[in-house]
Amino acid sequence: MDDTDQKLLAALRRDGRASLSDLGAALGLSRATVRARMEKLQTAGVIRGFTVQTAHDLMDAPVRGLMMLAISGPGAERVMHRLTGNAAVKEVHSTNGKWDLIVEIGTDTLEAFDRVLFDIRRVDGVETSETSLLLNTRKGGRRA
């Protein structure tokens, strides 16, 4: 991926419905070049799909947070599999450093959020955790 691909991805993050012509104009490329680059990024698996996020999507889980987990032994894959079966778990990320996994959680109330934390802490292999509530979220790649 070169700098132009990075700029294309940033433009798509700002407006995933932008036309090929508008993207080309913003990047100084032809419509055909934009289409070819997008197809190349999709084929390579860099772009895995397009989605729409509505206000309702966020309202379903107004209480959101990140839970960092340290896993004992080699059980991270098993813990990840177990966590992805929980409807409140939006995503599970493996990482390096102090924490083995970062879990994105979303619930409708603080009480439900607390129950999810309790359940996750009881999963065999979870050694320790630290949780932070998400207070505000801004999407990256936007111009000021």
C-alpha cells in the first residue's frame, strides 16, 4: 500500500458512499484509477466490506467499554472463542504488551455491563483485567 492508497482509505472512512468521480477529484486521480485501486485493495483483503452505521446501532449499546485481559497459559485462542459467543461482546482483539486481549463491550445499561464484566472474569484462563468505559468516540481519518 502506498501513500495514495492510504489517502483513498481515509477518504472512504470519511464517506464510504463517495462516488468514484468525487474520490478521484479529491485525490487527483481518474475515476478508472480509483476503481482499479479499490478493486486491488478489496482483492488483497485490505478493504473487507462496506457498512452503514445508524444512530439506532449506537443506541442499542449506549454503555460501551474496553476490557483488557491477561490470560494465563496458552489459552488466549480458547478465551477469544468463548467471548465471541457473548452478544454484548462486539469485538475481541489479540494484542501484545501487558494485555493479551482487548474486548469491546456494549450493553444497554451499566448493570448489564457489570454482569458482562463479571461473566468474563469467571472465564477459565482469565487471570486479570482492567476496564475503561468509553465516554466519547470520534472516527479517525477525518479532516478538522
